[in-house]
Amino acid sequence: MNEQEIHQLVSERYGAHAKGDAPAKTGNLLDMEGRTQAKAIGYTEEDLAGVPEGADLCLGCGAPLFFLSLKEGDTVLDLGSGGGIDCFVAARRVGKSGKVIGIDLTPEMVKKARKNAGEGGYTNVEFILGEVENLPLADKSVDAIISNCVLNLVPDKAKAYAEAVRVLRLGGSICLSDIVTVGRTSRKLRSLPKAYAACLSGAIPKQEYLSLMEQAGFTDITVAQEKKWPFFNNFASIQVTACLK
């Protein structure tokens, strides 16, 4: 698949999730798409207090905000914001003087997240339709970046990291929760379009992932946590932190 085809595949698949049309308990692991409730991947009851119902679509693979120190007034960018759960947790941490921006490729997700924000009374959160490889934001305009199980879905990861560096202020930080490979994976599995939407085919080796971040300009790159992904062999969920100096 080329980049346009991948974007279309991902947008259609996650558009279905936003509308509630995605496959449910079919017994097919690819239909599960690694779905895990927020509390199972690191969020606490306190984090989730006040988060609008429907914001957690169980599509994350970690809790990136657990590894970032945010302060009142910060501007936070979420790459691939989905239903908005990470944005809403971040909004409480940066306060009313701060701002959270969610970028998502899928129109249905942006619509759902905006609805969730309205229902939850979040006035410091904004959701924008866009690609993480072409962020619709000014240079050096955010203090921190988060992403939750999204970069594996991006065909041009080097460009996505470069864009993150472009919009991040010097001294800013990033935490990416993502899926990577940590061993040999099935060629047949990686050839299936459905496996791409399931966060598998687009996953790259962990060391390559970290190297691309370094090449983009990030420093102090650290794997803060790594766990075997329970659904398929030789995949892992990692929490990667870095900064821009």
C-alpha cells in the first residue's frame, strides 16, 4: 500500500470505531485491534474523573501522561487524539490557563472528540483534523507532545518525528506510547491490510523507532516502560520519553 492508501485504510477503520461500527467480540484477534481499557494501561480513577463518557474507545497502549511533568499554562499536543481521552486528562493538568490540541486524521474521530469536549465542559481543548506528518501548527508552538498507539499507523514516521520537532519549543518534552517489534514477525500477518489497522503491520523494530527519533533531533531518548503486547508474539508496547534541547 502507498501512503494515500494507508491513510484511507486507517481513516475508514477508525471512523468506524468513532461511529461505534467497529467489530466487537468476534474471536478474531485482528478485529480486537489491541483494545484495552484505560485503567488497564496505566490511568487511575483520579485521572479519569470527569472524563466524558465515550472518550475512552479502548484504543491506547499506554498512558503517556504518566511519564511527563506538565505545569499550569503549558500547551500540549496529542498526535492522533481519537475520542480525546488523553487530551481531557492533560487539560486538567495544564489548567484553564493552559491549552491542549488534539490532531486526528479521521473526521468522525474529530467530530466525536469535539462532542465529548462540549459535553464535558472542556474550554481549553481543541480538536483539529490533520495528518501528523503535516501538522497544521506553527513552529515552536507547543510545550509537550503525547501520542497513544498512533505512530505505528503512520507510513512516514521520519516525517512525523520531524514535524514533532518543528512544533515543539526548545526545552519541550515528548512521550510516545506505541507498538514496536522486538523480534521476527510473520510475513503473512504483515501483508494483511487489516493487520495495519490493528497496529501491527506498521510497527517497526524498537531500535529503528528510537534511531528515527534521534535523527529527527530529539535527545535524552529513554524507554521508560516496555511490556510484551499480549495479542501477538514479538510485539511490545513501549513508553518512550525524550526532550528537545
